[in-house]
Amino acid sequence: MTFKRVFGTDVMSIRDDGRTIDGRIVPYGDIAQVVDIHPVSGKIEKFPEQFLPNSFTNAVQYATRRGNAGFISLNFDHDEANFYARIGYATELIEQEDGAYATFRLYEGRDLEKVQSMLRESHTGLSCKFADIKPPKMLEDVVSHVQVILEHVAATPIPAFQRAEILAMRGSDQDDQTISQMDVERPHLDEVRAWLESMKVPST
């Protein structure tokens, strides 16, 4: 998946006002080493973790029943205490074969340009705060989440899952286009080709 890499530089200006963000919030089947604090003992625990296919089905259905996904906030680094760390909200939550995806809308404000820059340059990873609504399975010593509910998504420079990442930043004129409408394997290649062609120096 090269969508973020392609649109992470000047090419992004083709379709970007910087306020609509697409991302893969959880890749299905990837295994990550997680560090967590035990809720009772307070001890630090390290264990391998993965999300099984369709583990976000309930979360997607819940958002559908509510009529929107706006209750899912986009934060910086899981910070829920700082009002200014809440930088946006989800407008859509969907599942694909390879993972769960979301579209977010950034809030307007005096720090919008800084937020845009951070999401392009440093905080390009995504991490979910979630709760299990079905007990996880142990598959070959890997904690495997079966069904979860989503609380918020955090933009972070070091996501637990490498493929949990921001895939695109796009403009208000494209707000009606969501990840479910994209060709995930061939994202806007015609547009990229046209941009590259425009950069060629004419031969003399």
C-alpha cells in the first residue's frame, strides 16, 4: 500500500485542504508485541497481540445504528485529558478484508496547520483504544481479539502495528469519497501519473 507515501509530499496538494484523513486503524492478522499494565497487579506485561478478521464488525454496526461515527475521536497519543489533544472525529468506520478503516475530519482552529504537518511528518501511525466485547482467543500464544468496541483512535509516531497508518489527507471537495469507494490497491494512479507528466521538462 503506497497511498500515504505517494500523497505524503507535494503531490498531496492536488486534492488536499488537510482536514479529511483516511487511515487503516487496525490491520487484520498482523502480530505486534504489546506492552500493557495489568489492571489489578499494576505490573507491566508484554505479549503478542493480533486482531482477527471481522473483529470490528460490532463497532461498525454500532456506528451504523447511531447514524454516524462521530463519537469516535481522533486524538494525539491517546491523550484524553487535554482538550486540545482531540484533533478530530470519525465520519466513517468500515471493514475491508485486510483490516478496519476509518475516515476522520479534523477540527478547524489556530493550530490546524501544525496538526496537518504533524500528521504528514511525525504522527503518521494510528493506534486504537478499544474494549473486548468477546473474550480474546489464544492462538499459538498470541492474544487474538475476536470482537471489540472502539473508544478512540490516536495519531502516534510509533504505532503497535506497522500497517496501522494514515493513508491519505484529502480536500473538502472530495468529502463525499470514502475509503469504501476507493480502489485500495490502485489509489488515484491516473491522477498521480498526470501530475508526474506535468513535471517533465519538454524536450527541445
